[in-house]
Amino acid sequence: MDARDRRRMGINLRKWDESVPLHVASAGYDVPSFLRGRSTLRPLEIRTMGSVRGRSLLHLQCHFGLDTLSWARRGALVTGVDFSPRAVRTARDLARRTKIHARFLRSNVYDLPHMLEGQFDIVYTAKGAICWLPDLVRWAEVVARFLKPGGRFYLLEDHPYCEVFPNESDTTRLEVKHPYFGGRALREEYDGTYATTVKMRHRVSYSWAHPVGEVLSSLAGQGLVIESVKEFPYTYWKRFPFMSRDRNGDWILTEGAGLVPLMWSVLARKR
């Protein structure tokens, strides 16, 4: 990661730090129902991972910890990591309020080997995380570093194919605007975020496209065995204005449902 990308991650940090209280208050995150016992995990995540009771789990890029704490409710011994100080403080507060045992650390993914010892049965990352990382080779090195031999890595993400389409509030159809292939930072400027329309002081953010081949090659390059790759015609959030919910509560294209992949997952194991 060069100096320019490190500066861009610093810009992202300021926006994410500002977003935390706005996300906590948003209807999309629905923290009150989480405090009453709601899980934020998708059914397919639970089916894929099976029982996690008694398993140690490291959640990379955990934001303010709802997914992390949801895994803890299923019996996992969880450690959540995020680069936002405000996110980590909020996650610790939620753990205290729900009386869930969890550990939360402040670190970006790349610096984590200097901050954390040990290895885990599961390394998990999901739902809009890796697009904020410029270097997937180093990311995969961190994943492998923290997996025990025989441990599993699970990724559930927006499908990179969707990144070629703009998703502004006035978008009316799928139209290619951004490159599918990675290699450059995409600068965006919005008043709010995906979860809030509140006008924020920090409006600029940078993201990076990571095609399927890059993700899989990065993991395989660290000796991880790819056990499954799945693609889904639905997703966990309203990515485009012209989407609707299906009977399971997932978001699908209102017209042309099933024509393009919207989400994908990777399950891998360390030898």
C-alpha cells in the first residue's frame, strides 16, 4: 500500500468515524431491536457456518459490532476489529448493554498483526467491507496469519459485478459507469452514507474494485483451500433505488430479477 492509498484510508476513517452515531440512530441498523435480541446475521451465513459454539471468531472490519455480537449470541468467542475509534467504543458499549462477552480492538486490517496475538478457528468478514481496502494480497496475508490450521474463512459480500453500476438516488436503470477490474481508487462524494441521508461534514470517500479472480487468487496465494464459491440474485441492502424486497426480506431487482448476481460468498479453509 503506497502513501496515496494510506492517505485515502485516512480520509475514509474520518467519514466512517463521523457515520457511527448516525448509523446507530438509523432505521436500517435498527439497534433497538438488536438490543431486544434480533440477530443481524443472514440465514445463509448461519447455514454455511453451522454451529460456532465454543469456536474463536475474528471479525475483520466489524463497524460497531452488531454482526460480531450476533455471532457471540450463537456461542462464538468473538474478537471484532475496526479502524474507527468511535465504532470500537460503540461496540464495547453495546456488548456491555447486552451483557455479551466480546473483545473489540481498534486497528486497520493491515496493522492488525502488530496489535493482536494468537489464531482463530474462524475469520469472518462481510457486507460491504473489502471495497474499502486497496491491497487484497496483504489482506489475504492477514486472514491466513490469524487462521488456525484447519480453520475456516468466510466472506459474504456485494458481488463485484454490481460495482460497475452507479447507485445514486436518481439512478433508474443498470448502466455501466465504473470499471469491473481493479487497480485504481474510486473517489465518491456524498452528503450521507448508505444508511443515512443526514448531511455530513466529511463527504468524500475512496473505494477499490476487487474482481472475483483477485479475491480468490489472493486467498489461494496464501495456501487457503477454496471450498465453495456461491453467487446470489439477491442482496442484504437496497443497493439500487429500483429494488424491492422478496418474501424472505432480501432485496431483488424489481424488473429483471435474477439476471445479474448481486451478492456472493467464499468459504475457504487453511491447510
